[in-house]
Amino acid sequence: MVIIKVPLNISGFWVPHIGDTPETTGSLGASLTIDPPAVFRITRGSCPLVINGICLEGYHPVTRRLQQVGVSVEGFSPVPLGVGAAVSGSIALALAYTLLYLDGAQLTVKDVGMLAHRIEVEVGGGLGDVISQVTGGGLVVRRKPGPPGMGEAFAVPVEDVEVTLGVLARRLTTREMLSRYMGKFIDVGTRIYEEFISRPSLSNFLRLSREFSLSVGFATEEDINMLNKALGELGDSVLGYFLKKSLLVVVHRPGISHRIRQVVERFCVYTLSPFKLAKYGFTVSKCG
């Protein structure tokens, strides 16, 4: 059995780069890769793609090819699809690996990443998630836009922390998000990215990600004031927070997740168990 593990990825700020092809499309930015990962297995089945028990039959032309040969990619993600944690990037990597594996291709991370990035762009997913998920490392910086092999990303060493996620009531697809905020992403993202890249660190990432949240419209001044007051009650145990798409992301010291949850639940529909930073990237193992 083939098992595919992909760390989830949450970008704090980014600068979209739209090219003529998926390979020339991507983003600059910085993100957190988190653990536990999305986990997939290649099996037999009538539905070519299942994620958290939901069949996504027409997800991409690759799924139609898998269906023709009776192959299914079944996955579980600790975060739901579509809220901003790169579950679609995880799916893209699982589909790309499966297709190349079935074709008998010489499997390299670069080839899997290139195809996964193309799938992700074609379904309207994230522009920089795949290369971040392949790189891993906890705090990942995208220095050159594009897929693995064309883009460039590196990890910044950081301390061991935990991440608590709150899912907001609002829903916004990546395609809608890019359409609505593209101008701000470029203007604000460029300024913030340039400030960050001169001194990349977790503290600067969190500070600038919150600024990005406010400046592009993911959060209002009222949101920030309320969160500052509520999270401020926990003192320096909270290292920082930001809002991205449908997520409230709180980074904190280990061992206080129950207290963080109590605060996050005031603002969100539900919270997700604390994550650690994933120090690894996309991995494949075979058993049985």
C-alpha cells in the first residue's frame, strides 16, 4: 500500500504572480507548514478522489483518468477543504504522485511537484502552497514564484510552538479571494514581503501576517481590537495571530491549547486541535 503524507500550509502574506502558464504562475510569501498532515492512500474504488468521506468525482481531469482504471485516492485531512490550509495543495500532490506512479514514470519530487502545481492552479487553488508543502520546515519562505524546480523556497529555523485554528463563519473560495483582493495582495504583499525578507523570523512573520490581515481586509480594526484584548489575557503565552480566508490562526507556546480554545471559540464556529509545526515536507511510504 502507498501512503502519502502532506503537511498542511497556511500563508500569512503573499504576492501573486500570474504567468501565461501554470509553470510561470506562483507567489512570493511566507507560510506555516503544520502537523498532523493530510494523509492519502492509493487503493481500488469507484470514486477516484475521496477526502474526509466526500467523493470529488469531477475534481480535475486527472480524476477522470484514475476513474477509468478503477483507482481511488482516499484521504483524510484534519482541516476541511476550502478554509485556507492548503488541503487542495495536498490533494494536488496526492493526485500527481498517483498518476505518475500508475504511468510508471521515474518519480522525482520535482516532477510530482510540477504536476501538482499545475493541478492546483487549474482548479483555482493556492498559488504557492505546493512548493511550500514540498519544502516543509515549519516557517517556509517563497523566494521565487513557481512550482518545485522553477520556484524557490526555504525554511527558517524556529522554536517549537503550537498552532490553534478557529474556523470562521465566512466562506470564500481561493478564486473569489484572488479576484476580490488581487490589487491589495500585490501592493500590500510586496511591502510586507520586502520587510520580512530582510529579517525573516517567526516573530516578524506573525507581526506582519496580522498587518497583512488588516490591510487587505481579512480583518477589521474592531476584529483586531477584540482579539488583542481577548488573547492579551493570556500574556506572553500567545506569540501572535492572524486571519486568513476562513481561518483564525493563533500561534502559542505548548501546553496551553485548552485556554487558547476557550478564547478562539468566542469568535469562531469551531476550533481545531492544536497543531505543531511540520519540520518535514511531502513524503511517500510503502507498506504491505
